[in-house]
Amino acid sequence: MSAGIVDDDDLPEIEDYPELNVLASSTTLGYKSAVEMFNRFAKYQDKPLLTHLNEKNVCGVVLPNGSMSNPIPPIQKVFGQYAHWLLVIAKKKDGTHYQPGTVAQYFSSLKAILFKKHPPLKYGGENPDWYEELYHGLKMRASVECIKRGGTVSKKAVGFARAALANSCEFLMGQDNQSLGYEERLVLLMLFHAVGRGGEVSTSTWDSARWDEDREFLELDWGEFKKGQQQIMTFHPDAKNWRLCIYHAFACYLLTSSGGNKASTTRVEAGISWILASYVDMREGGAATKAGKILKKCRDGGVKGIPEESGSHGIRVAATDCMIFNHLLQVFDVIARGNWDFKSDNLAFHYFTQKLHVVCAGKALAGYYDPQQHVCAPTLKACVTSENTLLVDQFCQRLFSSVDIPGFNDETSALHPFRDIMVASLLMYYDDVSKTLGSKSLLIASMHIAANDVGIKGIRSTLSAWGKAILTRFRVTNAHNLGDVGDSDEKRFGKMVSELQRNWVEQGEKMNEMRAETNERLAGIEDKLSRALDMLIENSCGASSSTPSKRQRTGEALFSQSPMPVPPQISTNSTDTATSSLTSVQLQAPSDLALTSFDNCLDWTCARFIHDCAAQKQHPTQGTLFIAHLRKQDRSKAKMMFEELQKYATEEEKDYFDFKKRPVDIKLGLEWLKKINECVPRMAQDLLEDAIRGRNPDITDGGIADKKRKMKKNSVSSYASQLQGAKAAITKRGKAGKKN
């Protein structure tokens, strides 16, 4: 006999093999309960137990062809008595009647057991007339009696809103056992996004997970115990709420989990890498019960919006409601996502369109307005530069270095890109999570440790800056899909324009900061070059000390052509600081102030503001100005100074404060602006002198009780500080020139 071939004589007898149980485990449990209920009835009525019923008791006389001699069998009378007992006498342990659906389930389960054990009962069909009459009569009577008692006919699963789910996630993350909270949050979100039943959360593995680069979503296999099926399931980043972001939930769980507590073995078993290892190998219904307890914990913890009767199946109802009320989502999308049976379903539907429908429904669950539109995932490309590429990659490696998922840190793996997407999600919501959970939370601490290990300087500020860059790109790339389902087109377009405008302003401010930093660096480089040239000239040419040095000439040229750096403004929140700044200003002649070129050295203050007011033909106290280089606080200060300076203007000079009198001709307009530069320093000198000597009651009145007066005083203080800085810069350069 060849190897691997078993002889027929070696096979055991057929009786040695148990019969295959084709019933689902839940159905088996239902049949067991039905048997126990009938036996309760039999004892109450002094009748034979179910196991003692023989063919004669059940079917009567059976003919040779397998049919019954009488189409109405003896068991029909027992069924009628059993129905009456279930309706009137049978009660639960707490003394209440069973629900109509439960009564009907006990009755139909008994029928299924007897019809399978005694085939003659179904000779004329699975549901003979005598059974149909009893079943429908019992169901109707049970419903009527339930309504009379003030109960509900059917106890359907009750869902809840997305806001309640978000609040539950935040509550779970803030509990004492943070690691458990992150796991429970992931359970709720996986069930919600997959429209899953409670027990299905235990079937997914990282082995089946992959990242779709073209369409930017996570894809994995989702198993269903009830139907014995497995389908594709996709997950997408939430549109606007970090608490509901499934990518963020995956990352939090992986960073803080202790490796899983699977009942039998570790997370990786026989080559299988479970996503939620602690939910594997649980008893029948255990995972669903656990998911229901998570919701109860949230409800008992004070989370509003979760009904008392809402269990694990309520998550599936909540997800279904979220999809079905999105008017841009097709019914086929909802059916495909929930994997419900569809009478017209065929293989073409599965092969050609099922994934498309599943993806669209997934985007609706993630809160996007139009699920037909492409959704861009958060990406590290937003914060990666040529200088920090290696540092960011090291941070990603260190962050997930302890995660024991095969191929997770392997660049050739189909799952590797998802690692970077999760890091981007963590960074994108870094500020929000820090504010909500605190810097000592397990998640934030893990990120700080990883950042410190790879040598990131200024950890908090750096991670925050990276996160803001990622969040900005995520919002802008998905701006077309912003808004809630009920929003009008005008409201959605308004949100989109506001988002793009906000981003444009932020980018403008960032460019100004970069420009200022670049100018400062260039000035430092030029100063070094100037000193090097001085040394070279002195050493090689022996220049006379009476001849102005190259350094001196370069300094004068730079001073006359380039804007001078503005020293940092002092705090405007302290009255004492403001007063000391005013008194420390050394009064000087208007000609000295004019030398500083008011428009250049005080680029963020009044003269430039007056220029812009005139250019935009708008008075600063009327309407809202949108001047790119002035922030809101600076604009307010400039308005205060604008109003105060006008009081020191002569009749002729008042024309320079009226944009209507600005010449249209370019040449005359330049002369007009030049006059402003000449007169504003003189008016500023008078204003500061009156402020210091107490001659301006609007600024120096004791107590500064009036809010507007206090703002004026602070504005003058800031203005004075910048003038003082400008003068100090002039003096320093003058001394340097004399020394050379």
C-alpha cells in the first residue's frame, strides 16, 4: 500500500463518526431553550416529555408511502394546548409575560424539532394548514395581550447618534485603565464602521489587511458567523472628529495594548495575527455581550444619548441610520456594507460592484457629505522636508517598534503604508488629544518617549507643528466634501471657502515668518562677510584709519536701504509694564525719528497702516479691513494709534489721514506718502511726550478703568518700545562707525 493511502479495511465504522451539525450555534441554543420550555409545559400539564414522544403519539398511523393516514396528526392537539400555555400561563422569573416574538420563537422551534425527527409530519409540506393556523393565531393573540398590558410588540434594537458614539469614545479613553479604554474604543468604532454584529469583531486579522494606495483606504476581510460568509470591508478617516477616526483608534490601540490576552495563546498564533486578540476564542455570544457591556459602561459613566435598551446590536442600528439618512448614498451601498441578503443579488453584483458600494457606504459612515467623491487620507508628506525626512522615518519606526505585526515595519509589505497613515493621524490630532486627555495620558506619553528617543528637539512644539501641517493639508484636500448631510449647497460652499481662506491666511503668515527669518540670516551672513572684507583690506592694503572702512560703508548702505529689525513687543496685559516702557523712552528731536524711516523700521505699525488704509480707500474705523501683513491684534493697536495721532495733526496734515484726498496720479501719490513719513514721526513724538508727562488724559488717567483707554495706553506703550528699539539700533550703528 502506497504512502498516504488508507485502506478501506482501516476505516472505522460509520457509527464512529458523529453526525454533522449543520445548524448555527445560536440556532442550537435556541432549540435547547425550546426543549426546556416544552418540558416545563409537559410537567405542568402532566404530559410526556419531548424525548418520550414516539411516532404514534406524534403522527398517528403512518402509511407505507410515508404519509399519515389522517392529515391532522395527534400532536396537533398538544400544539394547541402548548400555545395556550405560552400565551396565558408561562412567565419569566420576574413574573412578567414573554414578548410576542419570544412566544412565537418557542412555538416555531418546537415545530422544527418535531418535524425533523418525524418526517411524516412534513409529507404534505413544511408548514401544513393546521400548524399555520395555530402559529399565526398565537402570534396575533400574543401581540394583542402585550398591547393591552402597555408593552411593546417587538423589542427592536435601538440605535444612537454619532455624537453619542463620539462622547463614548472620549469617555473610554479617559478612564483609569487607559489601555483597556483604547481597546474598547476600537471595538465600538470597528463595529460601527463595519455595520457589524457584536461577535464579528473577533474575526479580523492583520494578515488580511492591506492599504489601497490609489483610493487611500484600509481594506481587510470581515467574517460573519451568522451567515458563514466573509466579505471585503474598508475603513476611512473621519471627516471632522478625532474621537471617531478609526485610523487614530487603530494607532492608539497598537501603541498602548499589552500584546493581547487571547484565551489560549499569544497575539500571533500559528501564523495568525489577530487585530483584537482578547476577543478570539470567546464562548458563543461572549464578544457581543462584551460589546454591550462597553456601551453600558459609557451610559453608567454619564454619557448622554445612549438608550437603556441599546446593546451591541444598537451599534449596527446606529450605523444603518447614519447611512440611510445620507440622501446621496444609494440603497445598494447600504445593503452591500451591511451584507444583507438581496433577492436580486447575483455573482455579477459581487464581482463588479460590491467593493464600490462598500467603499461609498464607508465614507458616509466616516461623516463625508458626498460618499461618491474621493477622500484623501492624512499623510506625512505634509510635514516632511529635505531636512527632517530621516527624523520622521525614525520617529515612525520607534513609535511602532514594539508592535508584533508581521511586515508592519517592512517597506515591501502591503500594510506598511498604513503605519505612516496612522502616525499622520496621531500627529494630526496631537493638539486636540493633549487638550482633552492631558499630556500625561498613555498615548501622549508614548509619543513623547518615541520623539525623545530619536532626538527630536522641542518635542511638544515640533509634534504640534507637524500635526498642524498634516491637518491643514487634510482639510484642504477634502474641502470639497465638507458639511453635514442636511446642509444646503450655499452653506457647504461657505464652509469650503472659509476653510480655503483660513488656510491661505495661515500660509501667508507662515511666509512672512519665513521671510523675516531669511532676512535675519542673510543679515548675519552679510555682516560676517563685511568683517571678513575689513580684515582682508586692513591686512593686505594697510588702509589709513582716516578712510572709512568697508564695514562702515556696508553698514551705512544696509541701514539706508534695508528694513531694520523690529524688537519683540512687550506684553500688553500688564499696566505696570506699559507705564515703565513709556517713562523709559528718551525724547528726541523729530529729525532723529525721521532718520529711522518710519515706514521701514515700524513696518507693523501706524505709518504702514495709514498707507494701506489709503490704498484700499477705507478708513480704519469703518468696516473690516483685510490687510494680509497685519494680524487682528496689530490691526486693533494701529487703529488706536491712528485715532490718537490725528489729534496732533495740523489742518494741512489732516489731509493725509483722509483717503479720499489721496492723489490718483502715481507721482503725486508717492509725494503724498513721503509727506506722511515726514509728519507722522513728529506727531508720534508729541503723543509720546504728552503720554510720559501726563498731559493726555485718554491715556494717563489714573486707574485706567476704561477698557478702551487701557488699550490705548498699551498701544502707545508698544509703539514706544518699537521707537526705542529703532533709536537703539541707530545709536549702535553710529558707535560702530566711529570705532571703525
